[in-house]
Amino acid sequence: MNAKKTKALIVKYLYGMSADIEKIVEICRLHGIYLIEDAGDEVVAILNHNVASAYLVPSSLYEKMMEIVDDYYLAKLVEERLNNDEETVRVELDDLLKRVK
């Protein structure tokens, strides 16, 4: 490892074997290298002076988060439209699907 060029180190555990993380942390602190531990499918926080400055989110979790956000905004739109003074019309989903085909 060239400590002068290295900006970050990603630690990956293989076959259930853990790395000597204390030694790795010591080396990273000594050389000002960011340390990223393998987090599997968990969120990783990038710390700057022990303050989170960024988060790495796995794509599968990000997709779920975006679905929740989309559902929230859709629910707000439905609520807004139900609260206006326009007349509502009851329809059956099957009837709408027949018109699309």
C-alpha cells in the first residue's frame, strides 16, 4: 500500500475471517486514510471528525426508499384531490383496465 496516494481503504471479510481491525484503524489514522468496512447490505456513514458527512446506501435499499417516497407523494396527491370541492366519480378498476386493452 502506498500511503501517500491511498485515500481510502475498504476492508472485506472473507470466509468468516475478520481482519485485525485495530491495527488497520491505527495505520489509517497515522496516514490520514479513510477506512470503509464491508457492511454487506447495510448503510455506511462516511465520517469527518466523527461527524457523518455522507452515506453510502445499497441500491436495493435505495430503491425501497424511493418507493416509499413515491407512495408518500401519491397519498398526498390523493388526499389533496379528495379534499377539494369537485364531485367524485366511483369507478371499478376492472372497467378501467378493459378500456386500456
